[in-house]
Amino acid sequence: MNMKEIKEIKISVGLVLSILAILAGIIYYIAWGIHYHVWADIGIYSVTAFLVALGILGSMASILKSS
């Protein structure tokens, strides 16, 4: 990969919110597991999956929109 081929990613509000959604999902899952000592719970999986998917899709849309 050539250095000229690497595109610069502009940091926008949407990208920051998307990254925060990913972090919120991961932190929420870890905090829930530590607090309740339960790591296999369908409810926490669904909340975490929603936040992480929202963050990934939002960051992809934000990056594609800026390029």
C-alpha cells in the first residue's frame, strides 16, 4: 500500500457519536457482567449488539460520506 493511496478521514460529529455508541455497548456489557456476574444473558446481548451495530453502521456511513 502506497502512502499516496491512504485517504485522510475527516472527523465529524457523526463519526464521534458512532465511536461513542460502540464504546457504550462494550462498556455496558462489561459493566453488566461485572455487576451481576452474568455473562450469558440474551437481554444484554441484544442491547450490546444494537449499540455496536449502530456504531459500526454510523461510522461506515460517516466515512463514506466524507470521501
